[in-house]
Amino acid sequence: MTKKLALAALASLLTVVAACGSGTAPGPGAAGLPAVLTLQAIQDLTGPAGYAGVAVQQGAMVALEEINTTRFLGATTLGIDYSDTRSDRQQAGILASRAVASGTPLLLGTVASTSGQVMSPIVERAALPTIYTISTANGVNIGRYTYRSSVPASNMVPALAPVLVARGITTMSIIHDSDSDGTVLLGTKAMPELARRANVRVLGTRVTQSTQGDYAAVVAATLADKPGAVAIAPVTEAGGTGMIRALRLAGFTGPIVASGVLATGAVKALGAAAGDVFWTVAFHKDRSSDATRHFDALFRAKYDADPNEYHASGYDQVWTAARALKAASSVDRAAVLQGLEKVAAEGFSGSSQDLRYTDRDLATASPAVVAWVKDHEQLQN
């Protein structure tokens, strides 16, 4: 399924704030680019990962409108042509092959690691520069042509250690989905590392499936450990809320720690059960920086809602692409790759702090720790 997205100008607020944050003051333009340049994008817009793919697309649209309204690429109007994987690995591979044949100078990739793992060998062999978003598993960022405009969740979860230390937690159990390499990495590497940093003993690890609707049995086994805290690594927000609900219904009152999959705000539906739940993200709207305020203002102007981690990743994905194209001044893929490497090394101000890529992954020195308090998210650091 292909969705053509029409370009529209943002509200007048955009022209007021566009010169700050992303540094997008109008310039002379990038010679060598056509008057209209449409990038191909492959995204998980429906299916199990659809909630995340749509959020990433929304952030991308904010960046696209900003780029065109401020004439960041001079006389070139940038467009994006989205194709939907339907959260299906086979479809992702088919679409990646089509993108290679399309002549697009750069590909905007998916949010789901399962899609990216199929796509990456195809785009790497074809030397097609590709920028993914929150695709955290191994097998996505595999070589010179694959980038991710997000900080891998496995790099951020250990930042939750101060939460456990402050609460005097000495033991922890882990529940993770086993049908995603990303959540396996969280459950077997990142969460044990969190425990090590907090001097917490892991009592046990249980595995589930992302399609599992009833968590009663796995929760009963987990609570038989008598842990002081429980760490969860679900594939989807629905899995996260399901695990939390089951833990609270079974009588667990201690802290629950998780990855940024909870950043969509889905925990609000849990009411009081969401109390004492913590997670980490690279972006949070309440962080005090010009870049954060800039992106927050643009997103609110367009969607009348708070931006989250997924929106920020889409915004940074498209801005990375635009800067690479401007540096390349060409639609030749080899030149665009050189431009992408230059942008990754030099960094830029994006949705939050100054952004740089390390080994083709976006990096942050200080992940945000977030807690659900009463009826809203609350930044903890």
C-alpha cells in the first residue's frame, strides 16, 4: 500500500521558530538537486507495529513541512512517498527491493526491527543509504549504508539503576517477549546490566510471546520469586500494559521498569495500576533545551498533542536525510552516503539535544528516566 502525502505549510508559528533548534534558516540551496525530490519510505503503518509507525510518520511530517517552509534545500521541494509493510517481514523485503529499483537516493526505513532485519541485507548489497528509526535489534544496523535515528533501547535501560537504588531494591525478576530480537536483547543483556549497576540480584527470567493475551501464568511464576522489582520487555505497548495489569492484579505493588515502548502514553488507561512504573527514552518534551522546545512547539502546532519518543525519531530521521542531501548536492547514492557520513560525524540540533551518530546509531549521553505519576508522565532526571 502506498500513501502519497501532500505537502502543506505549517502555521505562522513555524516561521517564527524555524531558525532555532534545527538551525534551518533559509540559505542559497543545494546545487545539484532537482526542483522536486521525493524520497521513498517504508514504514510499519498497520499491523502490530502500526501504532509506532504512524507516530514516527507524524514526526517525519513535521520535519518535512519545516524543511520545505524554510527552504532548507533552496529551490528543491522535498517529498516522501510511504509504503506500508503491514508489519509483515515478507512485505518489507518486497518493498525494499522495489525501493532499490526505484532510484531513490536515500531510503527512510521502518520502526520494527523484524522489518528492518529483512530490509537491511537488501539495501546494503544495493548500496542504498537507509535511515531507520526505533529498530533496536541486532541485524538492522549491519554496515556502511544502514543508520538508525534513535538510541537503541538496550543502551538506555541501564540508566534506570538509580530508581532501584533509591527504592532500596535488592532483587528483581525479568519478563520479556521472545519473538523479537530486540526484546530478547533487553531481557538477556540490558536488564541484567541494569541489575548489575544497581547491585540487584536477578531471581529469574520468564519469556512470553508478543501475541500472548493472558499473562496470568507467567506473572504467577515471576511473583513466586518474591522479587522487589520486575523488569518487563514487551514488543508492543499492548503487551506492556497487559504485563503491568497482570502484575498489579496478582498483587505486586513494587516498581516495574521497562523500555521506551511505554512512551506512547498507553499506560494512562491502566489508571492507578500504572503508578510506580518507570521507563527510559532519548527524548522527552519536558527536557529543558532550545531544541526540545522548538520541536515541541512545531509538533503542537500541527497535531495539538504532546510529542513522544516515536515522533522525535521520525523528525530526526527526516532531518538527517535532508542534511545529507544538502551536503551531497546530488542524488547520486554514493554522494548521498558521503553526505550522510559527514552529517553523522558533525552532528546537528534535532528533536532534543545536539545529536551525533556513533557507529551509525544516534547517541545520547543521558537518557531520560520517566515515571507515571497519577495521570501523567513525569520526568525524573
